Amino acid sequence: MNNINDYRSGLINPDNLPNIDLHGETRDITRVRVSEFIKDNYKMKNRFFCIIHGVSGGVVKEETIKTLKRNKLVLNYGGVLYNPGCTVVEIDIERPY
């Protein structure tokens, strides 16, 4: 079974994961879109997915990380070694929502 470190290290290509691109979004829109994307992937039983936020370290990345920290379905998350503008997320697809 795959684990998040396989994706983060590039051992398994995270480009093939479901993803959402948040470039240019505001803080509020980022929070809503990330929360909805987590919920959608939970419903589809996608254990792993990728959030594209860009490398600037600005508002979008900051709000993405805050939203991931607060979500009870998120088990683990982290940047991709070869693409710092992307965060791979692992959720608990077995947990009741």
C-alpha cells in the first residue's frame, strides 16, 4: 500500500493524483475550496490528493496549511520534493464524516 512519503519523495508521481489549483485565490476562497476538495475526495474514497498553491509562501499556501491542520479527516500532508508549490494530502477515508 502506498504511503504519503512515496508521493512526497517522487517515488510515485503525485502528478497523477486528483488535484486542485488555487493560484490567484483569496484567503476566504482558498479555505472554502480546500475544505470542499477534502470532502469531495472523501466521498470518492481518494486517500491521496494534491493541492497546488504555488511556491511564494503567500496567503494561499498559508491558508491551505491552516485549513489542513483544522480538518479532522486529514491524516498527513507535506510538500513534494521536486515541486514546492504542491502539497500532497492523505485523508482518512474510513472515518465517519
